[in-house]
Amino acid sequence: MSGAAPAAPDLGTLDLDKLFAARLHAVRVRPYLASALFALHTVESRRVPTMAVDRYWRCYVSPGFVDRTPVEELAGVWVHEVSHLLRDHHGRGDRVARERGLTGPAERLRMNIAADLEINDDVYGDGLATPRGVVRPASLGLSDGELMEDYLWQFGLGASTQHLTWLDCGSGADGLEREWDLGPDGAHGLSEQEQDAVRFRVAQGIAGRPGRAPRGWQRWAEEAFHPPQPWRELLGAALRSAASGSGAGHDYTYGRPSRRSAGLPGMVLPSLRRRPPRVSVVIDTSASVSDAELGSALLEVAAISQSLGGRRDLVTVVPCDAAARIVHPLCRGEGIPLTGGGGTDLRTGFAAALRSGPRPDVIVVLTDGQTPWPDARPPCRTVVGLFARGRASASWDEDDPDYVPDAPPQWARVVEIGS
């Protein structure tokens, strides 16, 4: 929330004319936010200090706050509150709380303050008045231009934030449900699909008016069109999908006879049993792969082992540049030498992985993609983790600036690492 703390109980009726005049002013000075501002449904509430939002795009408004706040400042509050929703501060707050074990109202207040810092560093000015009581990064001795997650660990609750203890932008700012929230079953809430549609329209408006939006909004719009991928989760999901597919990790065993044996007296038939899948990891060790990327590859190997329940005996590693090196069992993972440094031909890595016994159910290839690929699909599932290459790396080969590496084959599941 952006305005100052309420000075007296709210006893009047909500002045909708004034409130909606303020929203119209916000639309005039920030036209790219029009779709989002008009998507908010207002709810009169005497339990909110000023204005607050929930994750379903309802805006709870204190009548007394509207009465004592000028229209120009109310316009700034409108923009501030809708910014929490557009930037998904509720979803991000929930994720931060889970990852870092943050519980209780004090930690959520810190999230609310951090989310406000992300918004307030460049949202005002250029026709949009600054409401009274806003918190900016400079007021806490912090730098502009950072995200809520970054700000969260740069300050604590104490003397410098004591004047902000009243602040409450609602569950839409930090993810913690409030007593006044109408919840998912309440009226006039937006579904996730409707929320995404609003965000997309706003991002289109910002992209269509380059240079007119503050830097923070331009960054947000770019991520809305090209969201960053949680590549480690995607790689894990691709591996699990490949390992759980039909035929992967299945074998016949006499340890438990087939039920069909009962119909064939004197014969014992094996049963088809599922076993943990075997995974072979081919790591590109050519000169075009950096030491940092090789370190990242070893981390992925450890994560793959963990996804198999810690069964290191089920994972082998094949370092490969132009020729495949020795196939190393992961049980000796601490001593695996990632040697190489020459050119790249991962076809030899595929061949070495398939020659190893027992044959893998899944091959995971970690590479920058500058390699020829096998002509035929291997007899097992394949996941390719591509080390990200930015636009500055468009010239892949200094000797041949027109060279562009072949894309991974269609039969491989591809995940970009580090994007």
C-alpha cells in the first residue's frame, strides 16, 4: 500500500465517483496499464488501512482513506496496487516463503516492504503523483532497480522500518491471506487464465510504446513475453518423463513367476518387473565448454543420482570431446576426470554409453550443441541439456563466422541450461 496510515475509523460511504476519477487519471498517465486497472474489481472494506488487493484481482478500499486523499495521489495508489498483481508478488512471495522457511506476519511484512521497494523506485513521476508515506529504496539506504527477492535480505525489521508497521497491501502483495479476503469462491475474482490474459495485454501495450514506460516495466514486459525457464526443474522433469516411459526400466525376472504360469503346469514363466532406470550422462568436455559449465554438469550428475533415490550405481558418466573417454561409474564420481579440450563429436559418446554394460535406459547429454548428432535414434530415451549461448555468441566459430551448429534431433527432449 502506498498512502499514509489511516488517522481515524472509516464511518462514511465509499466515494466511488472520486475513486473512479482517480483510476481514470491513472489510465491517462499510464495508458499501457489500462487493461489491468479496469480489470480490478473494487470492494468497500473498513478493515483495510488504505487500499489492498488479493490474488484474485479484487481491490479492497477504505472509504475514509478515499475521503482524505487527493485524486492525484489516489491515482498513484491505483497504479501501485495493480503493480503487485501484474508482477505476481503473491506467487513470488509464496515461493520465497517455501524456499527460505519464512513464516509469520513479521516475515510477510518484510515481503510487502520488499515488493513495495521493487515498485516504487521508478513508478512515479511523469504525470503520476507520489502518494504520501511511500517507501523507496533510498529511504532504507538501498539501491534502485532490484527485485523483491533481492531487497528481502538487505534489511530487517527495526528502527528504520518502525514507521511501516501499519503497511498492508493485502495478500496480492505477499501471498498471505487476510481476514477480509473473499477467497477463491468469492464474487468477481479473476481466474488464472484471465489474469494471464490481462498481463499479456499490458505487456503488449508496453512493447508497443518503446521508451514510454519506466525501465522496471520494460524489464517486466520482456519477461512476460519470454519468461525465464526454471531449467533445473525442466531437466529433472524431462529425465523423469524419459525414465518412466513405456519400456524404460522394465526387465523379465524369475524372482516372481508370472501369473500365467498357473495355466501351464510344469512351466515357470518370468514376470515383467519394473526396476530403477539406468542413466548414462555424456558430458561435452570440448574447448568450447567453460570450466563453469563443466562444474554445472557435475552438479547435474549429482541431481540425477538424487532423482533416482541416491542410487549412484545406476548412473555412469562419459566425458567426451572428439572422442569418448572411459565410462565412469558414479560410485567413483569424486574422481571422474572431465578431460578433453579439443573438438566435439558426441556421436562417440553415444556409442560408448550404449556399449557399456548394462545398457542404459536413458542417455542424458550435457553440451553446448556444437557437435554432429547420431543419424539414427538410439535404442533408449535421450535428454539433451544445452548450455545457454547468448546473442554475443552468434559467431560460433572464429574461423568460420557463418557456421551455425546443427540443432539437436527431433527424437531428443531438449532443455536449455542456465537460461
